[in-house]
Amino acid sequence: MFGLHYRLERKAIGLTLGIILVASIGGLVEIAPLFTIHQTVEDAPDMRVYTPLELAGRNVYIREGCYACHSQMVRTLRDEVERYGPYSLAVESKYDHPMLWGSKRTGPDLARIGGKYSDEWHVAHLNNPRDVLSVSVMPAYSWLLKTTLRTDDLGAHLKAQRAVGVPYTDDMIANASKDAYGQAAPDSPYADGVTQRYGKATNVRAFDGKPGELTEMDALVAYLQVLGRLTDAAHKSGANATR
Amino acid sequence: MIGQLTKAERQYALLILLGIGLCGLILGIASKDDPLGIHGALIGIAALAGVFKVISIYYDPEPDDERLTRYYDDPTKFGIILAMIWAVFGLFIGDWVAWLLVKPDFTFDAGWASFGRLRPVHTTSVLFGFGGNALIATSYYVLQRTSRARLPDQLSPWFVLLGYNLFCVLAVTGYMMGITQSKEYAEPEWYADIWLLVVWVVYFAIYLRTLARRKEPHIYVANWYYMAFILVIAILHIVNNLAVPVSFGSAKSYSLFSGVQDAMTEWWYGHNAVAFFLTAGFLGMMYYFVPVRAGRPIYSYRMSIISFWGITFFYMWAGSHHLHYTALPQWVQTLGMTFSLMLLIPSWASAANALLTLNGAWDKVRDDATLRFMMVAAVFYGITTFEGSFLAIRSVNSLSHYTDWTVGHVHAGALGWVAMITFGSIYTIVPWLWKRDRMYSPRLVEVHFWLALAGAVVYVFAMWNSGIIQGLMWRTYNESGTLAYSFVDSLIAMRPYYIARAIGGLLFLIGGIVGAYNIWMTIKTESKVLPESGADAPEPVLGGEAVLQPGE
Amino acid sequence: MDLGHGTLVWFSKSFGLFYLIALSIITAAYAYWPSNKKVFDHAAKSVLRNEDEPWR
């Protein structure tokens, strides 16, 4: 037996296969079942998808590396629930490709930030955090207000999202660019389509305070304001509900 | 540098470069006004520069067969230089972002200079730029010596080294333009990922082809670690980067996985990038350079085998300890914690093996800063793996997670273990490669050692303090049963530690610059040239069979 | 291949711990098998032979 083992090890290919086999076991056992066990992700019938504007804002969030300093995952610990709100459920990031749970809180957790502050507060804070909070160490994102949001390719973005499993309809994909504009221009003819496709609860307003222009600030604030509000499941679930 | 390419290899090089240039052109055309266009142009320019370089030597006389009696070290030399350039750049950016947390307005009001975009520039530059180049360069060197065989051809090592650096440049420039997948330590987008995969397959092929021609029947253990590094990184890279691009002309892609599955996949990748890039690869370095520098065989070769299989098996389970108390199912968290604790055994076996090898050579450790670099690296490796297992315990993790403690832990590993073992190995290898009798200035090696040690200690202590204070402030209640501190209170408390951290980083950066200068001067200054030693040569091939097939 | 939770639980409950122990015994036995000693001692010293001379 050990003669065989010795010969195997002498052969580079045998060593290669041995490494692959031994190294694969851990990943297989831990990851594969997550896809097949039903309880991994809870059911939440009211869970909605991101609107095109919110998705664009999420992409700005990713582009600027916000996840490096802000987590989006309230752990099941008393102090976290009291500081930030109900602990996060798996279903809440069901449509997050990729997830933005984060690993570091140089700034506070953002999983429950939606609706906590006004749009004006967010715009002023993003424009220069030290105008709002003198000791903040967050970078100023003043160019977001000046940069027009690119919307012509949002249909393609929704399509790619559908390819990885997010249930966007053909209607949503076809109207992606218009919906992005309409969500930040409540008086425009495109605004109605947004609530019609994404639900009555969708925020439709001029997030950056300038109804005529669609800026990256609109998108980012729209995204921040919907964080933790895609479903009510977390507020109703087990320990969170009794609190 | 590339003068040793044969005629056929020069032709293949031109073909490959034209192919790469064409890919760049296609990406550039398809991208329209997407930032991808800039990367298309960058790829095209890189390929064009390569074409000019090859043409400039195209009509030079072909190298004679005498070259086959020597090892092929040109890519190793270039890789060492690249590693030092990345080290200085990456450490500089790291210290820059450290100061940004002290003075957040140092951003010139420009997107590329903000913390969120520069942080991955720092991590990629030091881990992949510095660490990766050092691994590739030393692996070529160790592979040839321990196999007593020359690299299989002269083109593929260059393809891997330069292709890998193209990947790093695409990654780093991409972040500054806002191109990122946002997966930590796997930020580059789909086209860069595909390119890295191609490079990686060729890299492993070099390993197998060289080993196939080795003289020693037994494969030396350093090569086991290097092979585990290459193989497992390939598996991790493929699975974690599965994504659907928005379109062929768009840099943006969406991860195939979402939410909890994506989180588990990401930290399975993230933790094993630590395991197989920053641990296995550098253990390969350690198992070769520590014995060679100390002039003593490894203390227990058998222990090195046991730790090898232990590390390869246990590490792959440990990733879920990054997700304690999250929405990840608890059974996965428990598995991650259990295996993280067991991991301490093979880790400490490796650290002990290195230190016991030095037993009996402590006089050398005292006099030789290069050996001391490696000794301190082994000590830091032991400390960091203990800390890692400790932090993986659920209740400890509830305090430490999301705080600077994690940052301190990572830097104890990166500065104390990875960088120190690399500097030690580089200081060992540079005089040999350039046939010098010693480094330009042993005193500067000494200076570098103390700067690096002081920098690492200041950094790690600052982060331990700030992390634990942060964690405690976040969970402290006052008598009335409400949280005692607001988040802003904890932010204010961090300030002195952020300054101390930036100073520690600065010391380490200065050390890196001193090292780069010393290496540069060693290369530039002709010292007493060692006579060409007949011993350092690959085994001659018997039976007249050509070692190198053209274009192989 | 059905690699679901059920399959894995079945596998781990069928003496999963003993599989791990067996794996470590195989590794340890291989490393300490008396006839392998010569090979390993030879390998450990191999990096010190026929190498570049140290720089001093």
C-alpha cells in the first residue's frame, strides 16, 4: 500500500490530483448544500427587486468602494439590533448580485439606513460629510451631484441580472431607462410607470433636489433609501418581532 | 533580458503579442463609451510595446546550446525587480489611505483618489503585485534547483510573468476608474479574470513540464506548497468569479451567486486566498530559503509533509468564520470555527519546523539580518495563526468582527509573515542571481530589518488597541440599559490609533524603499564577480535528446 | 450527482469522524514509514547540495 502511495507521490500528476481532492472536500460540504437546502433562504412574498435607478445607485456604491467601510449585515447580537435595527435575514439579499455584506465598519452598518434620514441629509452628507458631522472621516463625493447618470444601458443591466436569476420582466427591461428617469422626476409622464411596475411603496421623488436632471446622486440616494426596505420579513421574523 | 529566446520562440512571441493586441483592439471597439475602452487601449499598447521589444532583438544571433547547461534565471531576475517596484508602490498607497483616515480631505476632489477606490489598489498591489511576483520569481528558481532541470522553454515563463503583471495593472487602473466586482481580494472584472486564468494554466503547465524532466525522484516539499498554491488558487478563482457580463462591450458584470451563497463563496475564496496564496506559496519559499540560508536541512522533513496535508485539508473549511452571527446557517458557521481551531496544529508545526531548523545556527541569526528576516517571519507566522484561530471562535469574533482588530490581524500576517519571508528570500537570492559576492550594503539590510520590524509592531499594536476599544464601545451599556456610546464616539476614540497606524506604515514603507535601493545598487554595482560555478547547472541530458523543442 | 444536505449528512454520520482520523493516520503513517526515512533525509539535504555557493 505504501509502495503505491510512494509511487503516486513521485508522479507529479498524482500529487496534483491529491491536492485537488483533499482541498475540494471542505468547499463542497460547506457551499453545495446552501444551494439545495430550502431553509437557507426564508420565504418573503413581498420581496421586490431593485428599480433601475436603485440598481444604478447600487453600482455607484460598488464603484466607489463604499462596502470597504460600511457593512450591510446586522448580526444576531443584542447591541447590534438595538443600534441598527432588526437583524438581517438571508432573504433580504436574495437579489444582491453580488452581496455587499461587507467585513469592516469604519463607518456604521447601512443594512437599515433606508428611510432613517431625509434625502436632503444624504445629499449634504455625501457632498461633504464634514458639513454634517465635523469628525467624519468619510471622503467627500461632491462630483456625484455634477455627474449625469448613464441610463442608456440599464436595459442591458436588467437583462444580465435576469440571466443570474433576478425576476425582471420583459416590461421592466424594455422600460428600464424611462423608469430610471421617472423615479427621480415625480411630475414627469414616466413617473407612473415606476409605481406600476415596482409597486406603490416605491420612492418616487427628486432625490437630489433637482427634478430636471438625473444625476448619480439621485441614483445613490435612491439606493440608500431602499436599503432594508425591499421586504418586511426582518421586522416580522422570530426574535425581531417580539422585540 | 529576453535575448535568450530562440528564433522560433521569438516568432511565437510575436504571434502571441499580436493575438493579445487584437483582443485589446476588439475590446476597445466593442466598448464604445464604456471605461472598458481605456483597458482595451492599455492592452493594445502593452502588446505593441512587447512587439517592439521582440523586433528589436529579432535579428540578434540565436543563443547557442551552451545555455541549456545553465538554469534559466532571466524571468526570475525581472520578477524580483517587478516585485520590489510593486512593494514600494503598494506600501505607498497603503500608507496614503492610512493618512486619509486621519485627514479625509486629501482627495483632490477626485474620484480616483478617494479611500474606497484606493483601498483595493493597495491590497492588490501588495498581495498580488508584490507577493505574486515574488512567488512566481522564486518558484521558477526553486523549481529548477530542486528538480535539477532547466525550465522547459524560455517563452512560457515570460508569458506567465508579464501576463500576470498585465493582470495586476488592469486591476489597479480599473479600480481607479471605478471598475470593480466589489468582491474583496477578487475585485478585477470578468475580462481580467479570464486573462488571469489563461496565464495560470500556463504557469501550472511550466511546473508539470519541469517536474517531468527532473532528476531527483522525490519532489522536494517546497514544490508541493508551490503546486498547492497554483492549483487551489485556480479552483478558487474560477468559482468565485463566475459572473455574467452586462455585454461584451461593458466592463460591468453581475455575480452568478447572490446573498448568502455569494457571501459563503466569497469568504471561502477570501480565506483560502490567505491560505494558498499568502500561506502555502510563502511556506514553499520558507522551506527552501530557510534551510539554504542557514546551511542546515529542515528540522523535520516528515513534519513538513504532515503539515502540508493538514493545511491543504483544514483551510478549505475555515472560510465561514468570516460570517459568524450573520444570516449564514449556523451549522456552516460551526464547521468553520471547528476547523479554524484544528488549523492551529499544522500551522504551528510549520512555524516550529522553521524555528527548530535555526536551532544551532542562532549565531548566524544574530549576525545576518537576512536570516533574521526569515526567523521573525516564522515567529509572526506562529503568532498570526494563533490569533487567527482565536478570532475564529464565535464569541471572540462577535467582538472583533467589523473592527480594526481584523485589520491588525491581517497586517500581522502580511507585514510580519509574508513581507518578511519575502524580503529574506530576496536578499538571499539577489546576490546569487546577479553573481555578486554579497548585497551592495549589508548595513542597509540591517536598517531595513529594524524599520520593518518597528513598523509592523507599531501598526499591529495600534490596530489591536483600536479594534478592541471599538468592539467594547459598540457593546457597552450604561446603568439604564441603553447603549453607552454612539458610533461617532467610537470614531473619535480611534483617531490617535489611526495616526499611530499611519506612522507604523510609514516606517515599513521607508524600509521597503531602502530595500529597493539596496537591491538596485547591488545590480548596478559590479562587485567581485563569482566564478561561474559548475555545480549550479541542470543535469545534462543523456542520449542526445534535445531538451528544448522549438516553440514548446 | 445529488450533493444535497441529505447526502452529506448521511456521509458524515456514517463514521465521518473516523474518515478524518483515517486520513490523518494515512498521512502520518506515510510520513513516518521506516522505509521512507532514507528518501526524506535525502530530500531534506538535497537543497544543500550542488547549489550556488553562499555569498560569503
